[in-house]
Amino acid sequence: MYNTKMMIVMRRDLKMRKGKIAAQAGHACTEALLMAMYKENRLGDLLDTPAGMMLQMEGREESPLTEWFGGGVAKICVYVDSEEELMAISAKAEEMGIIAAVITDAGATEFHGVPTRTCLALEPLPTEVADTLTGGLPLY
């Protein structure tokens, strides 16, 4: 099993198309990863890496982020059935000092022009910490 993982929490109540789900999850993962790298002052590691090569974290202090990169970059997708549930996870993460990248879709393709919160991704976390926020949620 993984020691660290990135959790993606999708809103199932929106009944998004599969492609929309994939796009929204991708937005969330990208934002959470960049925010985590900024938090650990590691954006330079990414920017100095030649295109197409793995992010080099060698010689860096161990953290959930470095362990995640070294351990297979696990991403687990679970779901909630309301915006309220999604935002409750975001609020609890914030209280714990954990990054939760909440994605708000502009509504151009599926939500009749209404900006809509679709999902969130947590920064890479030790499994036991991630499970305190999302362990009770069903897999998507």
C-alpha cells in the first residue's frame, strides 16, 4: 500500500460526463501539486528540470511530497454528493494546515453558465493524515 497519496474528491451529484470528470480532476491535481511545491519552496526543482524528465528531489529533506514522488504518485478518487460536503472537507483541511485545491468550473459546457464547484484535490499526504479527511468516503 502507499505511504503517501493525493486524494481527489468529486461531486457525484452534478452527474458530469466522464470527460468533464477527468478534466476537473486534472485541474485539481495540478493546482494541488503546484500549491504543495510552492509551500515547500520547490517550484525551482520543477522549473530547472528538462522537459520530459522526472522531477528531481534527490538530496532534499524528506517530506510527504518527496515521498509521494518517489513512491508512485498515488491518486485516489472518492466522491461526495453535495457542495456542502465538498466544502466541509476543504474547511477541515484548512484548519489542519493542509492544501485543498477546490476547482470551480466556469459553467461554459455543462452548468448553464453558472460557476460550479466540482471537486477538490488534497496535497500529497501521509496515508493516515489523508484518511482523517477522506477515509470514510466511497471510491468513485
